[in-house]
Amino acid sequence: MQGRRMLGAISVAAVMTIGLASCSAATGGDGEQPSTTFRVAFNQDIDHPQAQALVQLSDELEARTDGRLALELYTDETLGDQAATIEQVQSGTIDFAIVAGSLLENFETDFSVVNLPYLYESPEHQMSVLNDREIVGELYDTVLDDNIQMLTAYHGGVRNVYSSVGPVETPADLAGQKIRVIGSDTNVRMMELMGGVGTPMAQGEVYTAIQSGVLDGAENNELIYSTLSHDEIAPFYSRTEHLMMPDYLIASPAVWDGLAEEDRAVFEELLTASVDTELELFSTAVDEQTAAAEEAGAEFNDADVDAFREAVLPLHEERLTSELTQSIYDAIEAARG
């Protein structure tokens, strides 16, 4: 059944509170300093490496600010899917959200340059360039006018194709297959070049869509594949290794600018440390969830990565449409090992 590993999504326990048990801005009595707890939206469960990194960050933030600041993490799409939580951040309904990088293309098309397939040689390479403001600062600033403050990039795993039809070894094996992708023109075009039919869909709808035959499969990392029980209905997981798409922690600029300068400095320091924490947690989780999926009956196979890389190369040229995207692309290439 679909809920095999989704216990956090079936009750109010999905709302995981960390840090202070206060409201968003409560003033303590007897001369205590005001405390602020930021609401953070997240579409995965509390065991996800990004969630665990934020749990640790919140504990440290509370300690370093003498209880003035903490985070309250809402998991399992409790506050809506990622597109909805971006809108809530923009409107100030919630303070922070973790969102897929491709969704930001809907606000600034130049974001497609950091979401290209086969762009990064390793998770470490990806994180080093996407958290280097000398490389991506100008890009990140383009969404300030959309009321989006970019705080940090997190590794979102290495994405591979999984299918209910059979193993995928070459682009020809994807012919005619409807594969779920995150909603962006770049991802739809990527899947087209890979041989399939890219079909945007909210994550919460994917299990039923594959089960009913609306989709033939999807593309994602091993964590999503296992924890959302997609291994039950699409048991063929093929290591195409086509994409390392970042996830971002975003905020409303008003929320971020409203922090005292010293608190913002502490927050930035902890955000930087959390990137390394999340990378380590992700690596461990991939091993664990791969083993869990295999135990559930999934079959893992290697794909012809070179064939897929060659197939999607036209997308690189198609998305380098400005001086900014070209400069970022060149800097990412130059940072390879």
C-alpha cells in the first residue's frame, strides 16, 4: 500500500515543531527578549536529510541567539505543494520554504542554467558553485523583485529514471513512455531529448498516476523512490544519472531583512554549515533507501550514461540565452575538478 513508509503524512504528527514552542513573535515576561519562530514548509518527511539538517540548524540557531530565533518545520506538504509554498512565502503567509530549483524558472528563465542535465560532476561540485555568490549571486538577485530571497542551495540527490514498463538502458527504451518531471520547460524538454514524454505533475499525485497507468514512471533520486513507495508500482530503477537539480531554502526578503544584523550573520554561518551536514546525511540515506527498495523488490540497473548525455547536450545550447547564463555556465565548468 502507498502509505508503507509515509507515517508522517497521515496525521497531525506531520507538523514537526522544532526549536521554540512560541508563536511567530512572542514577547517574554520579566524582561525576557522577544522570540521568533519561523515557519518552514517542506514537501518531504521529517527523516529526509534536508529536514534533519534544518532540525540541527534550528537547535544551533536557538542556542546561538539565546532563544530569540528558531524554526518550525512543516513536513509532508502540510502547507501545500512546492509551487503553493512559494506563493505563501511571497505573500508572507509563511517565512521559509524548501523548493526545487526548476520551479524558480517560472519567475526567471535564467535559472534554467543551473538546472541543466549532466552539469555537475559531483554533489560537492554542485554545492560549491551554487553557494558561491561570486558565481550565482546576480542570478539569485533576479527574483528579489518577485519577493523571493535565496538563502542557500541544498543537494537534492542524483536523479534517475524509474519505470513500470521495464529497465531503461538507452534513450530508445524511453520511447513513448510518459515520465513525470517537475514542472518547467527545461525538464519537459530534457525528457523529450532523453526519449520519453515529460509530464509535469505534483509529487503527491505521482503514485496514483503510475498505478493507474496515467504515467509510465518518473525520474527522481533513491530517497523519493523508496520513501514514497514508488518502488511498489515502478520496480525498474535505471541509473541514468541525468540530473543533479538543487533545492533551495527561500524566504521573503522582508523576513530576512527584518533580522538584526548580528542574528542574520549567525544564521548565514549556520546555513553554510548545514550544506555540509545535508550532504553527509544524503549520502547515508541513499545507501539505506536503495537497500530498502531492493528489499521491496525493486531492480536497479546501470544505463548508458554517455548515450543520454549526448542526447541532452542540445539543451545546454538552447538555455544559454544571455550573458548571465553563459557566464554562470562557464564558471561551473571551470570549477570542475
